[in-house]
Amino acid sequence: MPEKRRRYDPDFRGGAVGIVRETNKSVAQVARDLGLNPGTVTHWVAKDKIARGEKLDPEKVDPERVPQLEAEVAELRIERDVLKRSVAFGSEATR
């Protein structure tokens, strides 16, 4: 007979995620302390990171746009490095 899935309220899930975020405990340790499956807590932490904007939602990423964005990032890094050098050069020239 299949095991019935347990449901946890949002406050409990948020509390578990908060413990992981605010302490140096691993997901596995927090899961063990709360009597949960580590995979469950890992899933909650991943969803929280997506909600906070710390991680992209893999279901919403357009794979065709990724190369375009990678090229844009590379170009912006080059521009940033050029600007850093020009600021450093400008500060040395005024001495």
C-alpha cells in the first residue's frame, strides 16, 4: 500500500528554510533534527532561492536565449574591465 504524503504548512517550511539560511547547519542536519527527508528540505531551500531571486527557475529559462545572454555578459565584462583600467590610469595620471 502506498505511503500517504505528508503536507507541511508554509510557516513550517519557512522555518526549516530559515534554519538552513541562518545557521551553519547543513540541509541534512536540519532535516535530521526535524525528522524530515533531506530531499524535502533541499527542495524547499531551492524554491526559496528562486523566490528570492538568488537562483533562476529552470522551468522559466529560455534555452535559445542563453547563448545570447552569455555573449552579452562577456561583452559587459570586457567593458567593465576597460572602465576599471581607465579609472586606475586616470587616478595615476593626477598624482
